[in-house]
Amino acid sequence: MQRQVPLLLTAAIGLVMLLYFFVPNPIIAGPGHFFEDAVIIVVAFAIVLGAANLLQFNGDIIVRRGKDWPYKVVLLLSMFAMIGIGLVEGEHYLDPETKFSWMYNTFYASMQATMFALLAFYIASAAFRAFRIRNVEAALLAIAALFVMIGRVPIGLAISKNWPNGVQLPQISDWIMENPQNSAKRAILMGAALGVMSTGLRIIMGIEGSFSRGEGR
Amino acid sequence: MHIANPLSFDGLGVWIAALLTLFIFSFLYKDNPFYKLAEHLFVGISAGYYVAQEWWAVIYPQCVKPVMNGSRPIMIIPGILGLLLFSRFVPKAGWLSRWSLAIIIGAYAGIKTTGFAQGDLVEQFHASLLPLWVPGHIGLSIDNILFIAGIISTLVFFFFSTEHKGAIKSTAQLGVWFLMISFGAAYGFTVMARVSLLIGRFQFLLDPWLGVARF
Amino acid sequence: MASLIVFLVGLAVVAGVLALLLRVPAVAAWFARLRGLDRRWIFVAVWVLVMIPLLFPLKLPIAPTARAVEYYEEIEKLKPGDIVLLSADYDPASGPELGPMLRSSLTQLCRHKVKIVGDCLWPGGPPLLEQGFNEVARDSFHYKYGEDYVNLGFKEGREAVILAMGNSIPGTFASDFRGTPVTQLPLMNKVTNLSSVKLLVNISAGYPGTKEWVQQASRRFNLRIISGCTAVSAPEYYAYLQSNQLLGLLGGMAGAAEYEKMTGITGSATKGMDAQSSVHLLIMLCILMGNLAHWAARRQGER
């Protein structure tokens, strides 16, 4: 019951969604539409589950007075503050004049953007410390990277604007992107597609059923 | 120079955002309490934002409202399945959450299988059927030959069901070279992306906060 | 031709000089010591090379690529009254690259008096889309909400949302961003599903985004798609361009700057390209110096 029902559900729903692609008949399309709508709601609950997990994990640390526990208090307080303000604001919670919007712009938007902006520094440092040209393959990688980096920015055009047509740096960069890069990427796409299809079919047929063996907490 | 006014609500928001930005940048020197504070604040605010979003954008309009006003009572089923996910917190009842997971996994297995089959396999294969000789266009002909050689050699490289020796080994080696060019190009674009994000943060610090430039 | 020859000769001279210098023990030792350089000096260099061009712009020339021109031309083909779906699938982390694309796309769409239906597949997207609509459609072009444009907001579910929209957009988004039932919005009376939309303008930061739209909607619902995406995603989408599943592509901040040039806007992307150029040169230098340091250290080790 604990394993068979989930596997049966997966197989049935997966099969309907597969057939839904090919069969417009309402016998298949009707359930297909319902499952589309249903999975949207279940996934939304899954996101809320993530927040609940966060509460449990950090709550444990606070109770045990684990490492950095005061910061976990900040984490949970800010989470509850955001949830509380969002729920109280109502359906207009994202209107520009609401407190929720202000929190979004002040905290969420700025910090998320900055977290990703840090990567620029590390990519420069990694280029110096880790990018080693030891063989032909690495040299090819480096040459392609250098041409693309210089060709995609205005300095590449400024340097090469008087060069013959066809060998200007932006044109070389574009040629690399449209031809050798594109062909390798396409092969990767096709190979990955085969992998996804086989995994999807294995899941639907119940061969890949590891999710049905887990224990709840 | 027009620094944001910290005494106005909007200006206060800009100042807080700028300080949090600098707190996070301080990690570049070394890990410190300011960075830790900003990091944990970010995680908490993000989680809270997502919960509020999911409630008002999905759960309330798609599930709660249609069930309460009777327009679509069947939506109680996904609502119950969603709530069953939380049974994971009850050791004896945790197995119920697998039913909800099964819905998600089954639906997406079906959706992704057909999506990848259509978009990434059939269409891509179709588009790869290029003429090897285009009359009057020698450059295009060379490009097409190179293109198809790249696809075939890269696919041969990923074919591990047979030992790579002889002609297969040479073809696979050519595939590796195409892959390296592809990774190099991807690296160049990745560098561009990361630097762009940094430029964006600096534009925020220089314009809305310090007001020394206009972007 | 002359400038190409000068450039190549210059490169050869620099390479030759470096090769000769590396033979000098003192110089080789200096390069070898570079291996121990504190990476925070590189951080300082990045900081300086971003800050200075932003404060003192060089205004280097920008030339649109063919794929950016295709993006522009697809919107140019639209007629007044056509309905376009604008899917802003990104969040503030990708704002510097995609925000300018969103604003420029809205500008070009509004110039053509096109009706716009907006949605987001990323939870962080709705306020960004709303800001774009307010600044461009409402304030600059005096578009009326509900008649000329609608913001449907966010919906969780990724590919499932795309499929659901292919079946029925009002069914998927029963209410808009502000909770108003879509039946009360005149524009939504003309929108049934993805097949009733002339073009999808997808501003995409990753998953879910352009790839999912192409896989689920381009052939299944005969949807014409153009994409503005982050530079990280762009290389993968060239395959979709070549197969005509995608009809135009803007890649990263450079793509946004090219598009701003075509639409006649001098926005944040254009102003950021000088800094982009200088940091790219720094990274190329880092790759070169890092390898020279490595080779010099190896030669010293061999001696």
C-alpha cells in the first residue's frame, strides 16, 4: 500500500500526460487538463513545505543553542515578518505602495542581486588561479573563450572595426557561436533528450521508484 | 551628488539596501558577522516571500476560492494532496506524503518526456539535415560540413556502449575538440553574465544611493 | 587590412618578448611568485575596473548582432491591436541583464500599439514586470490597464503552467496580479489560449524559461517565440535559433545594449558596456598571467 499506491499513481498520471500530447480526445484531454491544474497546486504546497523544513531545521539549532543560533533567530523572525505582512496586505500585496513591496525592493531584490554579483570577483580570481592551459584541449577552450569574451563586448569592435570583413572580432565570435559551438551543443541537447526520455519512461513504468521508498520524518 | 534621503520611506529603503549590499560584499575580505547577518536575513526574507507568493498567486485563487464559492469543488483534491506533503513531519504518517510526490513526479515525467522528445530530439535532428554542398556558396557549404561533422563526432564521443578505438577513437577525439570550443564559448558567456550582475549592483550604489551618476 | 596586420604583428612581438623575458631567471622568479598573489588584489582590480568606466564612460561603439536584429524585426512585424504574451521569467538576480531588455521590449511593443498580456513563471518576477509596465506602458505611452495591457502575475508549476496556458489562459490565471478576476478585464476576453497570441516575448533567466517554452509550446501550439536571456543561457539557445524554434535572441547585457541601440534608448545596459569591456580585458590578462606564472614556476622546478 505504502509503495504500490504511489507507483500506480505515478504510472497512471504519467501515462495520461504522455498520451495527452498525442490524443486530443476528451477521454484523455479532460484528465490531462485536470492534472495540469492539480500539479500546479501541489507544487505550490511543496514550496511552502520548504519553508516549514527551514523552520524545523533552524528551530532545532535555536533550541539546542547550536552554532550561529542568534543568526537563525534573525532568519526565522524575518521569515515570519515577511509571511505576516504578505498575508495581512491581502490580494493587493504586491502593489507598489504596500509594505510587502517595500520589503521586496529593500531586502529581497537587493540582497539576491548582490549574492550573485559576488560571483564576478570569484570568476576573475579563478581565471588567474585555476585556468591552466596544459594540453591541446585546454588550449582550444581558452582560444574559444578569449575570442568570445573580446568579440561580444564593444572593445572587440573598436579594435577590429578596420579589419577586413569576415575576420573582425565580433564576426569571429559570432561564427564560433553559430557553428562549432552550436554543433556540440546540439549533440549535447540530443543526448540529454534521450536521457530524459529514458528516465521519464522508467519512472512511468515504475522501474525508477526510489521516491516511493523514503521514510517520512 | 544627490544621496538618497534616509529620512523618507523610499530613501530609507535605498540606504538599507545599500548597507546590506556592502555587508554582503564584505565577504570578499573575509567571513564576518555583517555578512552572516545579511545572509540569514536574505534566506528568511526569501522564504517568507515565496510562502506569501504561493498563497496569493496559487493556493488561494486556484484551490481555496473555487472550493469555497463552489465554482470548482474538485480542486479540493489537489488541496488535500498538497496538505498531505506535511505528513512528513509526523513519523508514523510520513508515507502519505509519497502520494503527493507521486502526483508531481508522474505529471512531470510525462510532460518532460514529450517536451524533450519534440523540442530537443525530433526538431533538432530535423534541423541537422543540412545540404553538404550549396551551389555558389562555398563558405556556407564548409560551415554545413563542419556543423554536421561536429554533431556526429560529439555524439560518437558520448556513445560509451562500444570501446573507443580505431576510427571511433579518432572521431570521438574530434568530438572532444568541438566540445572544448563549446565549453570555451560557454565560459566566455558565463564571464559576461557574472560581470553584468556586478555592474548592476554598482549602478545601484552609484545612482539611487549616492546619486553620482545617472543610469 | 593594415590594422589587422599591425595587430597580429603586435601580438607576435608581445609573445616573443614574453618568451625571451621568461628565460631571464629574475623575471621567471617574479612570475613564479605571482602564483602566491592574494586573490583580494584581483578583487580590488575588478572593483576599480568596474567603477571607473561607470563614472567616466568611454562610450565605445555597439553594433547589433544578427540574432538581436532578428528579435527586433519580429516585433517590427506586429500590427496595432495584435496581442503579445510577455513572459518575464526572471528575478532581481538577473535584473541588470534582463531589466533593460524588458523595458526596451515594452517600448518597442508600445510604439506598435500592441496589446500586451504579461505573466511570470518565476516567483520573484511580478514586481519587476509591474515596474516595467508602470514605467513604460502606463507612464510613457499612457496605456490603459485592462484594455491595453494586463499583468497576470506569477503561477507555480513551470512546464505545467505552459501546458495549461496552451489549453486556456483565463483558466490558468483566473485572476490577475492584483486579484481582479480576468473576466472583468476587457483585453482578456480576446485571449483564449496560446494559439490566440501573435508572439511570445520571453525574458528568461533560466529554468523555467525559454527552453521550456520552446519544448512545450513552439510546435505544439504553433507559438512564435523570441527570447531575451541571460548570457549564461544564451549558448544553448543557438541550437533552437538554427532550427527556427526560436526566432530571435538577445544574450546578456551585450544583447540588451544592442537592442537598446536599435530602439534608440541609452539605458543601463548601454552604459554598462564600457565596464564590461574593461573587466573582460582584465580576465583575459588574468588567464595569461596565471599561465605564465604556472609555466615560470614549472621551469624553475625543472631547473
